[in-house]
Amino acid sequence: MGIIATSSETTFRQSPEELYDFVTDPRNWPKTYPGSAGIEGIESVPLQVGDVWSEAGKLEDLECRFTWRLVTAERPWRFEFRSVGLLAHDPDDHSGGFEGITTISYTFTRSGEGVTLFHRSMTTEVPKHGRMAPQVVASHEPIAIDLYHDAVAAALG
């Protein structure tokens, strides 16, 4: 099995509850996450464990789709979701993509008066001798998470 993992932490002035409510609403991702182009399947928030939604994306030159399932939602502490089906499949006909599982976890820790530490980790696992699209590998670059954190800070003011 091949595994690639990335994580980053940033402090925010917002409370854990305020930060949690914003970043755990996938409808905010196209405004904040590089490559997120649209969300489908969200009827209401907060999401419940087991909810499934789809994210259209553009990873460098690759237009793709990811389907996600919520596996943990403990407001305001932890939120974790995992891919369903092939990773980075074609958004039009669901062809292509590759086998694997991507898990993304958020944790929120009050780390002082008026300070929340936001930790985001992303792990992608593929079967032995499996391949990962270079664009997906690039999404694990630390700068991708840091740019996301910067965009969240800008959106929250």
C-alpha cells in the first residue's frame, strides 16, 4: 500500500464553534479551497455522520470529481470525511479515476484566550502497486493546505 499524508495548523481569532461551522459546510469550499469547483448533494447543515456529497474539482489540468462521506462530526472539536468510490474520476461520465481512499480530518483546539488552533490533515492510500494522479499528489503539497487556511482567515475576516 502506498500512503501520502500532509497536515498543517493555523491559529484563528474565531471561536472553535464559529470556525467549525464555517469550514464544515462544504458549500464554503469553492470559496476557500484551491481546486474546489462546486458541491452537490448538500441539503442542509450541519451534516450528519453518514451523509454523502460530491465535489467537482480542478487539480492543475485535471477536471475531476470526488465523492465524500462524513465519518465523524463532534462539534466543535473534530470533523472527518472519507472518499467514496474512485478518486478523481471524470465529472461527466464517472470514468477514469483511481483506486484509493482519501481521508480528511479537521480538529479545533482552544489554545488560549481568543485563539483557536485549526489542524487539517489529509491522507491518501492506494493499493500496492497502485498509481496516484500527479495532480492528486500535488494537492498534498503543504502550500495547498496553507492557502486554504489563508482563504478561510480572509473569508472570516
